[in-house]
Amino acid sequence: MKWSLKQIKYVKNYKRKKIFVLITQILISILFIIIWEFLSKYKIINPFIFSSPSKIIKTIINLFKSNNLIYHIWVTSYETIIAFLITTFVSLIISIILYSSKFLSKVFDPYLTMLNSLPKVALGPIIIIWVGANIKSIILMAILISLIVSIQTIYNGFINTDKNKIKLLKTFGATKKDILFKVVIPSNYSVIINTLKINISMCLIGVIMGEFLTSKAGMGYLILYGSQVFNLDLVMSGIVILVILSIILYKFTKYVEKHLIN
């Protein structure tokens, strides 16, 4: 298949714009780091409170040499992935059940809204008593934070599926199962993928909150320990690593999106 000159020109312009956006993003990040280092070095900002990029790099290298960093990253990543997988599976199943039964959706709608507005951190002490001060309580905290939002997002996508497509299948004698798996779910792939993006970030937030409450390892524990001993370099290093980790997890969901939708 040969492309026309207009198509080739369009693709070139698209790639050029994409590269330009990427370069601009990199330059902004580099500029931010340079300004931060300059302000900290000449004490325009308090170097003890705000640390500096050079100190953060040294702290990360020291953590890596002492074999602590990889372990803490692994613990947080493991907890996040487990919470993410459970949340995704459970939210999809519950959304299908609610879509399939108008009675259940009407019954549970106010409860979902109420649970969504409830501050999950307040449940932290109760979760620790119920489950114990271990990895299970951290994963449960992450699930509670992300689950209700995920259910509501997917369910709203289901009920807003194109009605004309559903009517068309009904005229051909399609069952509820056929409509669900051949129209509703395929039509909401983008909604499900966007929910995955929300889930992965919400689960990471939930895991860090859980690690703040009860943990002996993980990035949340590292940040909390740094704040307790007034080691702000360690705290900032933990935050920087979390940013990098969140970018990696986001890229993972983008990879899934590319292969699922295409």
C-alpha cells in the first residue's frame, strides 16, 4: 500500500511534533533541576529543608550500595501490583453484576457514593486490628482507596453505552450475555484502560499511606523513617524514587492500552 504525499507529510509533522514535545519536557525537567541545585547551593532556599539534586543522587547511591534501595522498591512495587490486580478484577466483576441487575445497582448506588466519600485513612487503625500490622493491611488499604472509584467509573461507562447498538442486537434476538460481551465491554475498552491508569496511581497512593501506618520496609517506610530522624535528603530521595516508579507504572498501562485497543 502506497501512501500519498499528504499522508507522508502528515506522519512527518506528527512525529516532529511528538519529538518537539518530548524535548520540551526534558528541557523543563533539566531546567528545574539546575535552578533547584543553584538555589540550594547558594542557600537562597534552605538546603536542609529542600535538599538538592546532588545530595539526593548521593543518598540514592548510598542506599543502593547498602543493598537497601532495591529491597524497598521491590516491596512497594509488589504491594502496588497485587493491589492493582485485585482491584481491577473485583471492580470489573462488580461493575458487570451491577450492570446486569438494575435492582442491585439501585440498592448499592448510595452505599458506593457514601463509601467513596469516606476518608480511607480513618479506617487504618481498624484495618490493622482486623488484618494485623503486616503486608495484608497495606494491600487492603490500597484496595479500599481505589476500588470504589474504579467500580463507579467502569459502571458509568457500561450504562452509557450506545443505546442504538444495544437495540440493534436485541432486534436480532441477542441475549443479555451477548450484549454484555459483544457490545458493552468492547465499547468501553477505553474506559477500562483509563480506569487502569487511575487504579495504578491510586493503588500506589494507598500503598504509601499503608506503609506510613504500618510497615518495616518499602518507600513509605523509608520516607517516614527519614522524617523521624530529620534526614530530609532521605525523604526527598524517597519522593524522587516514587515519581520514577509512578512513571514506570504509567508506561506499563500505556503499553497495555496500545496492545489491547489496537
